[in-house]
Amino acid sequence: MDSIKTFPKFTIIFIILMILEILGLTVVPTYHIVSKPMILAGLIGFYIFEEKRQNHAFITGLIFALLGDCFMLFGTDDMFMVGLICFLIMQICYTSAFNKKRRIAKSKDYIVPAISGLVGLSALAFLWNGLGELQWAVAIYTIAIVTMAIFAYLRHPKLRGYSILFTGVCLFIVSDALLGFNKFGSDFPYAQITVMVTYMTAQYLIVTGEVLGNMHKPKVEVKSNSAFSRHKA
């Protein structure tokens, strides 16, 4: 994978952070309050160090993802809602960053976005009765995450790291779906570990894919060439 080959040292560090988080979930639960924030803190540090001209929207999204992780550590419904809002802002920020590199789409390019929308709506419908007072909050969140996936897909495919970032976004959706099924549906074995592993991997792929997309940019036709030249992410 391009991310591992290009950023081998950070990849090793991130794997260690992932292992520490898994240990925090399983062996030393009290350490979880430290190990979980370290994931996004590490990614923020990596992005700032590697990307000399940071995209403000993208780094804001990372910060809100970190805040969302912290709020959800408390485990209460109120803090879950605040964390959900933080991740909603993260998705809006990511979408804005992805839009800077959007290709001029043709009609066939909307097939995958249409499928993404149907999958998101199907998952929402499946959980709807169990959401209680959070129904419309989760509905808005679902729209935001599907929109993020659409704009990740509509980035220009010739950008380096395109498939890595898009895979990360899809994995993020999987992680959120698993979290939703576990919280509002029924428990399944190793739910916490599965949710966190998919989430951590997703964020790693999104961030490294975004950084790779700013390396050796090809001359491609995007939505706005002037915007593309002004923004690095």
C-alpha cells in the first residue's frame, strides 16, 4: 500500500497506537481514556508535519474528530449526542476538503453515489425504531456521512492516494454502521474492538490518502482549477 511505503515510520507509530488502544479496551480499561484520544492526536501531528500548507477545513475536521472521541468516552446519552455533533462537523469539513479536488463528473459517475445513498438509507431504516429521540439527529448524521462518501468518490481518480482515501471513507461508514447496530440494535461479539479497529484504520487511510493527494499532483481537470491551485488539500 502506498501509505505504508511512503510513510513507514508513521505507520509503525500508528500501529503501536492502535495496539495500545486495543489494550486499553480489553486489558486496562482505565487506560482507554488516554489511548483513544492519542489516535487522532497522532494523525493531527502527522498531518501538520507532512503537509506544509494545511487545508483549514480538513484539519478542522480532524480536531472535531478528536473532540468527538473525547466526548464519547463518557458513555452517557448526552455526551454521545455531543460526540455525534462533533463527528457531523468533521464530515462537513472533510466534504469541503474533498470538494476542492472534485472532478467534472459525468452521468455514470453518479452510480456509486446513488448506491451509497441507498445503503445509508437502508441502514437508517433498519435502526429507525430503536433510535428513540435520536431519530432525526441520526438521520441528519446519515445524510452527512453519505455526502462525505459521495464527494470522496468524486475526487479526481488520477490524484495519488485516491483509492486509499476512498477506502478509508467507506471503512468509516462501516465503523459507524457497526457502532449504530451495537448501540441501537443488538450486541455482537467483540463489538468495541471491531468498531475501533475499523475506525482507526479508516482515519489513517483518510489522512494519509489526503496527504498523498498533494504529492506530485497530475495535471487533471477538476471542478475549479484556480481553487485547486490555491488549496493544498
